[in-house]
Amino acid sequence: MADAANEVVAAGADQLHVDIMDGHFVPNLTWGPPVLKCLRAHTDAFLDCHVMVTNPEDYVDIMADAGADSFTFHIESTKDPLGMIKKIRAADRDMKVGMAINPMTPVDSLFPYADLCDILLVMTVEPGFGGQSFMEEMMPKVRTLRERYPEKNIQVDGGVSPNTVEVAARAGANMVVGGSSVFDADDQAEAIFMMREVLDLYRVS
């Protein structure tokens, strides 16, 4: 895992996006904080942590201790989004705050909390498994967020590749998550370069 992470950083990745899944909020079970802590020992890269779990409140302190640089939680996973934001801000480690929405969740559910977040994440697949097709029908959500929050980091996650990144960038995304499109690429540096070039072309200054 450390080798794979360092390879994509060397290929030009700006951050490492780490999916934390509990097998409950989403059907898949992936790495947890102990594995993140091990990865932290092998890289200085920014660890952008996408926490797809039930009861995310229970994960804030242990994710901070593990070395997370950002904590993005799903609005669908908590009854107290404002409390979650405050808890992340109060953690011992300085972490960026992200809030994500699933494809079926209306974008306006983010509005009451958006100004308090650093990252707004629009899922462009159903969360839980990699390799799914990009859902272009989510782009109106991205466009709405960019229009309302012109300075905000708006992230798109799911099915993003050199073939789909322009659609996301044109809608207003300035952060994209490349999973299989990067790790399975014959030339990781070229895949990352191509996506960055498109993002820079449409980037909000």
C-alpha cells in the first residue's frame, strides 16, 4: 500500500484520497484508522479521508490520531451535521472538513452547512465500490454549488477519468478523485497530467 501510494504521488498526485468504509453505511469493508496510521508513517502526502461509516462521530478522534489531513463525512450518515463539523474542528489534529452527498441526496441539503466546510463532495457513483461508471446527471449539483460558493473546494468522486474529467471541470469541480483510472493506468503520470490540465483549464481563479 505504501509503495502504491508513493508511486502515484511521484507520478504527480496532489493528495492521497483514502476511502474508509465500515461495511454498514456502505456495503463494502475497507481500511480503517489503524491502516491509515501505518500509511501515515510512510508518506508526507496530504491524506484526504472520505469516511463512509455509520456514526462518523465515533471516528473523528481516532482519524485525527491516525494522521488524517481531512475528514469528509456523509450528510446521510449523521443526525447532527453541525455537531460533526464542530467535532472535527475541535480535534487535536488540524483537519479540513468535508461534507459529501450521495447521488440520491438533494444538493440543497448541503446549503445550511456549506459555509462551514472546506470541501463539498458530490458522489458521481453509488458509494461503496470502485470501477463504476461516471454519473453525468450529477453535474447540475456541481454547477449549483459552484454558482453559490464560487471560492469553495468542490470535489467529484466516482468514475472520474481523462474521459470524464472535462464534464466535471466544466460544471465547476476543482478537485477530482481518480481511483482505477489512475491506479490501473499504463502510465499513471500521463493520466494525472491529463486530468490536471483539464482542471486547470476550467479552474475558478
